[in-house]
Amino acid sequence: MQRRTFLRATSAGAGAVALCGTLWQGAAAHAASSAGTPASAGPYGPLLPPGDLGVAVPRGFSVRVVARSSHWVRGILWHPAPDGGACFPDGDGWIYVSNSEIPLIGGASALRFRPDGTVDRAYRILSGTTLNCAGGATPWRTWLSCEETFRGRVFETDPYGRRSAVAHPAMGRFKHEAAACDPDRRVVYLTEDEGDGCFYRYTPHTWGELDSGRLDVLCESSGGGVEWRQVPDPSGPVFGRQTRHQVSAALHFDGGEGCHYHDGVCYFTTKGDNRVWAYDAEAGSLGVAYDSTGPLDGVDNITGTAGGDLYVAEDGGNMEINVITPQGVVAPVVRIDGQEESEITGPAFSPDGTRLYFSSQRGTSGNAAGLGGITYEMSGPFRH
């Protein structure tokens, strides 16, 4: 089944939007039924019993710990509360970057891996920021680290540690969550972690330079579909209206989380209603790729593969990462046992697609400050 066929089967129609600003019109039974597919029908088969690390994976896969919060790793103390992350190629090795979702000193760190998978070095790429939750990689190999706080900012960082991070206030001052670059339309999509948050599109004046541009918000159109309208004041003044309240026709989503762009579609998750949305940028329509009924519960960070598989991490639920295939199959690919007070964050594939990195933000301790965070690497025959 092709991507557009899947979207037609799982959406509420091309941009069907209720006047109240919600999209779900009861036509997503297809998504609910596909979500009920047994886990054993997943592309990797069922999960085996958890191993010594308390992590369950399918046959043929293995897991190891690559970093622990508050523990030394190649010259730095790995940050607490690891959150959003991404991988970048680096010569014959690769780099995994990870945000730190703690106040005041959050920032982000990086792990550089040698060709054999051993950690070569670790270093900070952003410091002195607050509650860095998710973000997104750019085509020019920088990491957008987003602050999940009132009037939060987007920082563009260098995964290779050569250049200082730069804030981009033109991308909006709001409770940022994730970012996803669309190189085809030369825009960046942004989610907002509020109970009535919005979905944004940032168009830089020059692609590859994010310091200036136009911020739009997704709105209900007069014809019943969706359209983009400019946010009058992206700075979100303290004593004025926040960005999500500046355009009356703006669509509101219940707790925006991760987002991921692939083949003309930006997928984004909303934790309040446990959905994975699909904005078809080519058609200019909005649909639902996954509704709340099924094995995936507590949707949060999301990533994907070149082949179209989506990988969605759970905040709570039963601590799984689930795959959603282009055929609509939903099944767990990894589960962490004994860490019910944590959440899975930062899923990202190595450049060759054979390793999946992710973290348990609070680990076995459940410590609210994330001091027990654990960052893992899962290796095996992933579908590309």
C-alpha cells in the first residue's frame, strides 16, 4: 500500500475540520482497526522476555547502555533527563545528540561513535538553556534544540562541537516541543506542548539560514479544509497574546509532541488524545495516522525510516517504542520493564539504519530531576 493510500484510509477525509477546531469526525475507524493488529503481526515478530537490562526486543536484536545520567562518559557527566535526539554522520563514525529537559541548565550533549560502535568522545553542544525537550535535525546537519517553557526558544546547535549555538526568536516564542524540516517546500514544522497548542510552519527567507523568516499557524479554512495564516507577532509578548491565540481560525491540538517529515507528509503526535496526525503538505490536507485504540499509548517522540516506517516512543503507557508501517500495522519493537515512572525519549537511527538510540528519561529511579536517566542503543536487522 502506498503512503497516500494509507493516509486516505486512516484520515477523516481531505482536511475535514469541525468548527470547534478539531479534526476527528468519527471516520477514523480504519486507523482504530489497524491499530488493533496483534503485536505478533509486526515486521519483527513478538518481543522476547527482557534480558539483564530489563529491555525486551524481538529475536535477532540486542541492546546495550551507552550513557547514564550523572555518570562520566568520555570526559563529561552525561546530562540528566535525556530527551529528544538525532543522529548525524561523521566521517567513518557517527554522532548522537540528546537534549536535557531540566530547568536553567538544560542544553544538549553529544556522543561520537567510532566505526566499531565504541564511544570515541562526549561533549556539550548547548548550555545555559531551560527544559530542552525535543527538536529536530536539519538537512545541513545542525540540531534544533527546543525549549519547552513559556516563551521558549529554538536554538540551532552544531552536533560536531565546532560552532556556538544560536537562538532563532523568529521561529516563535512559545512552549516549543519538536521541529521537522521539509526540504521540498523549504520550511520547518513546529509543535507546541499546550493543551490548546498549535501546529506551525516557519519559512526562512533563505533556506539553510533560520535567523529570519515568516511564522504561520495551521488554520481552518472557509471551505472546511486547512490553510496557513501568518502569526502577527511571533515574539509572543508577555503582556499580550501568545502565538496560539493570535489567529482566531487557528486549529488547536491537545499537547503537541514529536514530529517527523517524510515524503511530503509531516507526522506529529498529540499526547492529550493519543493520536499521530499526518499533514500532507503536497495536498494541503490533514488526517490521522493513528488514533487512541491500539497497543500504542502515551504517544511522544517520533522518528522514521527512508522506507516509511514510523517509530513512536511512549511517555508512560507500558514503556514501548512502537512501529507504524505504511500498511497500517502497529506493533512494539522494544519495551523497558520496571521503569513505570519514566518515559522513552529521543529515538533516532544511526546513519546506516542498523542502530536505534533512545533514552529512559528517569530510569529505574523515577527521579523527577532525571538523575537516573539511561541512554540505550538497540542493534539489529531494522527495515530501511
